[in-house]
Amino acid sequence: MKQNKLRNDCAMRPVISNLSHNPGADIIRYARNKPDVMALGQGQGSSATPDFICQAAQRAMDEGMTFYDAVLGRDELRDEISSYYQRIYGLDLPMERLFVTGSGTTAMHLALTALLDKGDEVVAVTPIWKNLLGAIEMAQANTIQTPLDNIDGNWSLDLDKLFDSCTDNTRAILITTPSNPTGWMMSHDEMRAVLEFTRKRGIWIIADEVYTRIVFDGVHAPSFLEVADDDDNLFVVNSFSKNWAMTGWRLGWLVGPRSTEDAIRDIVLYNNMGVPTFNQFGAIEALRHGEDFLKDQIGLWRANRDMVRDRFKDNERISINYPPATFYNFFRVQGQHDCMQLAKNLIDQAGIGLAPGCAFGKAGGGHMRLCFAIDKEPMIEALDRLESYVGR
Ligand SMILES: Cc1ncc(COP(=O)(O)O)c(C=O)c1O
């Protein structure tokens, strides 16, 4: 009788056991339990979710909204997202194109799961948030990194370089705009050019627009949804996390062509059957009444962005950038190219935990990312500590 090949029962699938390691997570672990370290390495503000959002979820719980709900989100929320796009972007997106997800990260996984076969390629504009690269790895696809160009902290994309990176195996182009960690934003003209290219080649665009509202001029960043047709091969990822201080709620949404609704519903059904019912009532309130909160947050973050610039613009030991969007500064310290070592030094010698640039793909190497979404006083303290390390 043929014997089954012996398997080590503890072994994970190779795709999981071979996941590339995550330098950002390493640094967070390194800083954990060290006394008096300011944690500015993670991408979230220091404000808690506003009361009016929490109360809506609490009311829903009190009223017994504790049962399974519609797999792609309750109609009331999908409809509210549609109204939000109408109000903020002047766009007409029917709720059949709007899928509520258990976070922006989940929205990305859904898009990738729907599109990718083993061995497909995703061309990703980098530097990019490491978790997105991890999600591609988990989908057993290959990533081709196309780096932004960087001249003195001003990041830009060479479209020819992006298009030249695409091969016959390319299934999707992944663009985060505005970009975590650089703050770079793609223009409408660049988006049109990418759309034209992908239409010709039958490639999908996956746009991560999680930071689309965190801009320091205007109300929102350019969105692919403004230039695309309804049935273009386009998925747009969005989230409640950053705009309304809801990182712990794990709520986001995915926009896709109408034709993808059934596929996405199936994937969610076999995954976790949708998002928590009562949380959705908080999300509805955030969309309906969250503009003042967001405006206040952006006011604080703008002041912090400017504070970083004012502190370091004449300091030759550090090259900071001046991002038009997001709440990150992505900088270099002169003469320090090993960002893992630098991250550890900053923890041990200056008491600040920042994200190492190599966590954002090859193009991020040598940089550090500072999240400035904190209150004014701790911001001043953090800059004092950074300055004490780099020198004046
Ligand atoms: C570019 C980008 N996309 C997605 C996310 C995750 O958002 P969520 O909290 O909704 O999963 C982040 C979080 O830092 C991010 O930077």
C-alpha cells in the first residue's frame, strides 16, 4: 500500500512560513516594555473616537443590534457611503458598488483575493505600507516594486518607469495615494494616464485611498473614482480608521465595479460574514456628522507638520519632507543609512519609537517615518528628543 508522505503537523504552508519579515513590527517589539519611549511609529492619531460616534454604536447595542447583518454591510450604511461620495466628491456611486469591510486592510485583502492567482504579479508604487506587500505575499502573487523618485524630500512618480515595470503577468497596479509614508499624491492627469494604460493592457488598478481626506489644501486628494468609468477595472480601498479616529473599530470599505459585488460578497461570506452590526451605526454617524471633527484634527496635524519643518528646515543633519497629505514625516538623518540601527538608537538614546523606512519596501531604506498625529505638547517633546539625538 502506498504510504502517505509524512508531514510535520506543526508546519505552516510555505507561503505563510516564508512570509518576508516585517522590520516595522520588529521595532515595535524592540520598543515594547522600554520605559519612557514615545511611540510615534504607528499610523494613528492620539485622539479617541469622538463621543457622538461611540454613542451611536452603544445605542445600537442597547437596542439589540447584536445579530448577524448583511454580508456587505447594512443598506443604511452603504447608502450613507454613497451620500458621502456625493457630498464630498460630487460623485454618483450606487450602493451596489460600495462594500463595507472589516477595515481598509480587509478591503485590500478582498480585492487581492478576488483578483490574484498564484504567480500573478502586482506592480506596487513604493515606498508603501508593509502590510500591503504582506497581503500580496499571502495571495501567493509576486510584487514588482516601482519606486517613487525623491529629490530633496519631494517625491514624484515616473509614469514610464511604472508602465515599463508591467509584464504579461501583471494583474494589477497598486497605488497608495496619498502615500503612506511619503505624503506624495497622484494627480488627476497621472491617474488618467494610468487608466489609459491599464485599459489597453487589461490590468486592474487597486488604489488605496485611506488618506484621501487627510490633505492640507482642499477637502480631499484626487481620487481615481473621479476620473474612472463605472465599469473600469478599478478597486478603491478606504477606511474609517484615520479620518474619525476609529482604528480600533476595524471598519473600512471597498469600491469596485458593480460586476464584482457577488464575488466580494462570496469572499466575505466565507471569511467572517461581515462587520459587527452595532459598529455600523457608529460609522453612519461618522459619515453624517464627522466633518467638524476631521477639520479639527487636520488643523492640529497641519500645525504639527509645520512645526517639524520650522524646527528642522535649517538643520543640515536631517533632511525632512513637507508632505501635502497624511500625518507622516519621512526623513533621513545625515550619514545614517542603516534605518534599523537608527530606529534602535532613537529608542535607546532619544526615547522615541519611529518606523524604519526599510519597512516600506526597498525605496524606503535609510529613512525614518514619524507620525505627527499627536497633541501639541507631546509633539514638542518628541521634536526636542529627536533634535537632541541628531544635534543642531
Ligand atoms: C496605506 C494604508 N492602507 C491601509 C491602512 C489600514 O487601515 P485600516 O486601519 O482600516 O486597516 C493603513 C494603516 O496604516 C495604511 O497606511
